Amino acid sequence: MPSTLISIRRQRSVEERRAMVEAVHEVLARVLKAPDHDRTVRLQTFAAEEFAVGPQVGENYTVVEISLYPGRTLAVKRELYQALVQALGAFGVPPQETKFILNEVAPDNWGLRGGIPGSEVSAPVKKLEV
């Protein structure tokens, strides 16, 4: 359900970018219980001159913006932030070079499945295999 954007300042290989997207999605699935069939995780790479930051951070500075419905507790958000720090650490991103932004957007402000407000869309029912 979340819509996620990862912004990085360092050029990485296609394989590494794919792996970062998968690592972030895995965190969303585990911590936020985001269903695998409903994934939207994007990664964009900026040249250093296109991504201005302060002198305290370097080329590995990474911003993860997650838009999602409101309702998570502060404890879940803390768990999410720490899990993202660990996941990005596998790609050489130091904890102090991360920023996570949660945009909690009311369901009425999501247009889904052909323009239906999110508040009017019911979650898909999973078929059980017998």
C-alpha cells in the first residue's frame, strides 16, 4: 500500500539499484505488513550538483520518502526507521547519512484503481488454496 521513493546521490550499478529497491520493499513488507502484490518502490539517482546537502553528509546520503495511510504507532515508526538504517547499511550508507520522511495521507487523498478514492476501495480478498 505505501508508495515509496528512494533518492540517492551516488551512481550505482543496475544490480545494486535493484537490490536497494528490494531491500526497502522487504522492510516495508515486514514492518508495515505491506502486501507484495501492492508494491510501489521507486529509486532515483541524482548527480551531486542536483542534490544539494550540507557538508556533514557525503555521496551516500539517501532519502526515503514513504506515503501511506495514517495510523501507525510511534513504536512501529521507530522500528521502520531502524530497519531501513540496517537495510541501507548493506549498501554502504552510514546511519548518519539517511533521512526518512513519512507522509501520512488520508485515504480520501489517494486516487486508486481508475480514480476511485482510497476510502472507497476495499482491500483485495486473497483466495485460500485448499
